[in-house]
Amino acid sequence: MAGDTFESWKNQCLSKCDFSKKGSVDDDICHIVSFINSHDRYFTTSSCSGRIILFDGAWDCQVQKRNCSWLFVTHQKCQSEDVFCVFLKQLTSLEKSVGDATLKFEPFVLHVQCKKLEDAQLLHTVAVNSGFRNSGITVGKKGKIIMAVRSTHCLEVPVSHRGTVLITDQYLDFLVGVSNQKMEENLKRIERFYECLKTALQPQEQNCILKEAADKKPIYRRRRRRPQDDSVTDCCQSVNDHNENSEEETVCDLLFL
């Protein structure tokens, strides 16, 4: 029954529309999402490869994203033209801000629903060993087991307050450089996670295949030697005695001759 429920959750989740701002899986993690969803014990519920964003809104706007206005976002390292055109060109984005503008780097995050708790524990071990040490497992009221892949190398810096710029161009350029370094490290951890994930799941598949093959393989049982029937033994003994008596009688006849 639990297996049927998990399959129902998986089909429902993977068939619904993507309501994220981007509307699709990020390019740097498409292979990871596809690989996880190809296994019958896992499926992804949300993901982000990592991003550098400049948003206008309250300090806790990540809790209430609807109140935020995204001024700039990228899932890759910032190019020089991005830095000068968006961040340094008179800081037009910040001057238009009416709230508290914040520059933020968010690392890779991935939520995976797992069939059993031991499946989630395996995935958690892979994530921690790959550098995502803030990962964790939660179990919902309906029995949903979610493993979240998370990291701690974030960056969040307020750059304006009520339209007033709080930083210099030089410091903003420095922040972008730090964000790029974190993005580069983030991509390395993503690939490390993927390689560790493949290694962890392959033996699991092989064990299942070997187990199925063992169940189907015919079992050889050594045949025991059948005990001889007493009647057969007596019959053979009688024949031997009769042959011996016949030989003795023949010898005696020859002597008399």
C-alpha cells in the first residue's frame, strides 16, 4: 500500500506544471534531476542550481517572496558587462529601489522525496560527503520523507535602504567577485555530488539485479542414494548361492569320471 502511495505522489509531482519564476530546471543540474527521477525510490520536488540575485524588498523577503521585486538574477557567474551595466552604471537599480535592496548569493538546493527512510539516509550521506553539510531529512504527517540538499556558503548583504545607496562602486565590485567565487565552488560541489550519487546508487541496482537472478536460479539439490530393497538383496544372494552349488556339483561329477 505504501509503495502505491509513493508511486501516486511521484506521478502527480512529475506531471504538474513548473510554477517557478524560471519555469524549468536549471541547466547545470538537469542531469542530476533526470538521474534521480529515473530511480523508482526517488523523485525531485524542487531545485535550484544556485543564483546571484539583487532584489528589492523587506529583509525577510525570502519568506514572503511575493513582496519582492527582482532587479537582477543569474544562475551563472556574473560577466564583466553584467557588473558594469547592472551594478555600476550609476546604480540605477538601487536608486529606483523604494525598500531595502539586497545582494544575495544562494547555493545549490535540491529537495528529494524518498520511498523509505533508509533511501533518504543514503542520499543524506552522499550530500554531506559532497560538501553540502546543511542537508537534512524531514518526515511529514502523511509519511512523506523529504531529503533536502543544502549548503552554508551563502552571501547576503544589504546595499541600499529606502533608495539610499549604502555602498561604494568599489565595494559592490568586490561583492560581485566574492559571489562569483562562491558560484564556482558551488558548481564544483554539484559535480562532486553527482559523481558520489552515481557511485552510491549503482551498487544498489546491482544488488537488486543479483537478488532477482538468485531468486529465479534453480536450486541444485544432491540426490541421495536410494537404499537397496531387502527383497532384491535376498534374491541376489539366492542366485549367488545357487551358482556356487552348481559349480560344486560339476566338480564332483568330473572327479567320479
